[in-house]
Amino acid sequence: MSQSRAAMRDSHRRFLQTVMYNGIVSEQLAKSLHQHCCETHHEQYVADGLDDFIGVINSQLQPVFMNLRKGLSEDDAMQYYALVNTAETHVTRMSSDYNDSELEVFKKVIDLIVGSDTGTASSTDILNSTDALQTKKLKKSETEHLLDRLVLEKWLNEKRGDYSLSTRCILEMEPYILTMYADQVKMCHICHNIALQSQMCENPLCGIKIHNPCAAKYFKGRREPKCPACNEVWSLEIPVVGPSPSQPRR
Ligand SMILES: [Zn+2]
Ligand SMILES: [Zn+2]
């Protein structure tokens, strides 16, 4: 096995360090970063060779249970790369950075988000849900500080007081979410990834979900939008998708 593992060069190391520093990078940024890293270290650059380049890094990361994983953002339907831990997918993997009470609050946040129709949870709902903590109860200010930290460390996104799971969080926690919420969570009918921030077909016999950006793309220019599964009229307002809030750290 070890013979088939291609060695990392300086360009790979620089690329990996930059992704680690940012937590997550867009596909567009990854492409220009690939070029930048090869040129900086005077190594051969293959314009459409990003997948192979990342494959070399992943072959080295595999023995330490890490992986540069590619996945879709629920905010802008663009592809992103994140460094994920493949050995421990439960929220307890964050226990080196967060204490038991904080992890319990984070689990409550995931409960609220997965259980909501919109894939979001308001700060008020989150603060109310922490009244029933089993571990030491956090003060309101401590919970607010925790939410700020979870956004800063790119586990959550926040828009006007509503929290959603970040792309990085979904990439890393997908096995946990699928196991813990097997009877609640649905996959997007268009892209087949977990659908949290999404619309649901109003036909009770159907009830498929489509991500907001997937719906925006799918229904674009259609005069009478119809559900792609049951063919009933899609009476929900077709979402308008703005730029992603997850900008790379400078
Ligand atoms: Zn989708
Ligand atoms: Zn339907």
C-alpha cells in the first residue's frame, strides 16, 4: 500500500496548510491556490489537475484519518473543500475545544436546525432550549458567546439572528446527522445531499425536499413550476440565492 502512496511535495504542503488555516475553501479558491502553490515552489502545474493534486494529499492523510472532502454548500450551491476528520464523526470529536455543556448546547442547536422546516434556528429558540440542559446550565451571555465561537470556528453560519449548519459542519457531521436523525432528515431531490436549508413539496403524499439554491436553479425560467417528483404545482416562492457568507479568512 505504502508504495502506491505518492509523496507530498512543498506545493501540497502549502496547499494543505492554507486549507487547514481557513477550515474550508471554495472550489474557485482551491483552483487558484493550486496554481499559486505550484508556481511558488517551481513545480509542474496541470491546469485541470486539482483532483489528482488533492488525491496525493488525501493518500497521505488517510493513515491519520483525515480527508480533504469536497461538498456542496446549502447557501450558494457551490462546491467547497474542507479538511475533515474521518475517524470520529460524533460531536464529541470537538471535545478538545468545547466543554460538556457547550457540546450539549451544540447538539441542541443541531436538533433545532434538523427539526425545523427552514434548516435554521433562531437565537431565541436556542437560548430557550438551553433551559433543559442536563449538564451545567450556561448563562445567557455564555450561550451567546458560544454561538459566536461556533460561527467563528465555522461550525455554524449566522444570518440576521438565524443559525444554520455550515458547509464544513455538514461535510464533517453527515454520518452523525444521518444516524441520529434517520427518520427526520431528507435528501435533496436534485443533488442528493442532506437537505436542511430547503423547500418541501406541499403535496402531503410527496413531501420531497429541494435545497434553496437547487430550487433556484431548477425552477429558473419555468413559468409554471411543478414538483419534479409528483408533478403538482410548486406553489412556494422560488428562492433567490445570494453570495455565501463563508468568506476565506484573510
Ligand atoms: Zn440540493
Ligand atoms: Zn411533490
